[in-house]
Amino acid sequence: MKNLLTIFMSVVSGAKLIGLVNAVLEQSYDLIVIDESDTPLASGPVNTNYYILAVCSVALAAFLAFFVLWLTRRNGLKKRLLELRRRAGNEDVTVPFSIRELKDAVAEAEANLSAELL
């Protein structure tokens, strides 16, 4: 019981903590100075500017992503337009190039098909 009381009092008073801090502060250390010399086989200063290459790569990636999204959207509208024409009995396979014209053609084909069905 006396040991527990002693441990509790030392923890509360911080005697062990103060002793550990003093032990760490009293230790000495070695200071090593490293010379600033050339590192063997290290690459030297390079005059290549990668900024333009990075900008072009990002622009190309953005263009490809935009093109894939555009092509996917266009193919979906093209498929819908050809399906509506086939249901209406029209065998015309020419489709507009732009998405806006495709949307207009799909709306017109839907209107024509709904008018025929009524």
C-alpha cells in the first residue's frame, strides 16, 4: 500500500516527469556538419521548361474528355432519331451533325410519330 501511495504522490506531484525532463536536458549530443559539395551522379541544372508540355497535356486530356462526352451524347440522340424514323416508316438514315440539330430532329420525329398514332 505504501508503494501505491508513493507512486500516486510522485505522479500527482510530477516528480517522475520532472526527473525525466532533467535527464533529457542534461544529455549531450553530437553536432555533425555536412559539407555542401557536389553530389556524385546527381542531375545538374536542367534548362528544360515542362510548363508548356504540362499545359498542352492537360488541354489535350480535357479536349478528349469533352469529345468523348459529345460523341456519347450524339450517338444516343442519333440512335433515338433513327428508331423514331423506323417506327414512322421513314427509312432516311441521314442525321444532323450537331447535338442541337439532333435534338430538334428528335422532337420533330416524336411529334410526327405521335400525330400518326393518334
